[in-house]
Amino acid sequence: MSASQKHLPHPYRRNLAWFGFQMILKLTFPLLFRYRSRNRERVPKTTGGLILSNHQSYLDPMLIGLPISRPISYIARENLFRIPLLGTILRMCYVIPINRDSAGTESVRKAVQRMNAGFLVGIFPEGTRSADGKLGEIKPGFVALARRAQQPIYPVGIAGADRAMPKGGLIVYPKKIRVIFGEPIPAEKVIQLAKKGNEEEFLKLIHTRLQECLDEANAWCES
């Protein structure tokens, strides 16, 4: 692990804050949302990687992290860290700040360092929450990160979160939620497709994999 990461706990073990919060979610989410996930074993218990998911609500990071027994470093807006208490919680939960007004090179560097040190890094490549639950356009901002990290990608599909906590609202409704962990994209394929000149093909692959996960999650949610 690099010197800049020595303050972080072990990449494969949750700290006390993460563990306690996860235990609360495991008690409440199955009751409130009839939450269930499938294929979480596709995410390794060790080694780094990039988790990419569709984005339906503020609940999404918790929905993905709930069944995984290791921490995930999500990337979030820098201004959220200035909010009292929330900023402290984000830091304790390994979140990486990003300044959307700059190129974000420092955030990319930190995210690559963490993945190389064995951490999972989570990103929502649509860049914003969906208003209708459908998968939106995949923004290319994460491609530079995938290119530099050269780590496997783990696609995830979330269904029902847009109804449980719609975009623009802060009220939580007791709606069914399902989460699908898709087939990983090996590092070799990421290296091949994320290189300069192949961005369009790479974005198409990511969109296809996320759509497959979302379709499976929707079908399970409606069954």
C-alpha cells in the first residue's frame, strides 16, 4: 500500500463504522424494501477492481455494498464533504472526493492507487440518477480511470430503487428492490478496449453489460 494510503484500514476488511452501518442495513432493508441480491460471489473477497452500476437513487451505494463483506470506495462530489457529520461519515466509509469543476486528475490518481492496493472503487457512469429507472447514456469520464488502473470491472444492475426513493425527493417508500451482480469483465479485456481509440467500443460494452444486469434485476423485481 502506498504512503498516501497508510491511514486507510485493510482493503479487504470493513472498519467498525462500515461494519456497524452494514449490520443496520441488513436488519432494515429486507423489511423495508424486501431487498434481495443475486450473484454477489462474482465480486472477489480480495484484489482490487472497479464496480460500475446504473444509478436510480441515493440508496444505490448502500444497496450495492449491503451483501459484500468488504468495503467499497465510492467517488462523490467534493462539496458533500463540507456538510457537518455527512463529511465525517463519508471519510469513514472510504469515499473519494471529486471536484466536478476540475479535470479530476487527483481523484483518478487516488482511485487508481486504491485499486492497485486491493480496494474496490465504485462509480455510477451515468453521472446522475435516472428519472424513470431506465439506463441512461454512459458518460466517458470513467474511461481514463479504467485505462490507468487496468483492473477488472464488475457490472451491477439495480431495480426498484427509483420507486423507493425517486429522483428529486427525500422520502423513502417501501418498494421492492433487487440487485444483480453481473459477469465480471476481465482486466485483459479492459486493457484492450479502454486504450485510446477504442473508447466508443468500450462504452458500448459497458452499456450492454449494465443493461443486461438491469434487465435481469427488473424481471426479478416484477416476478
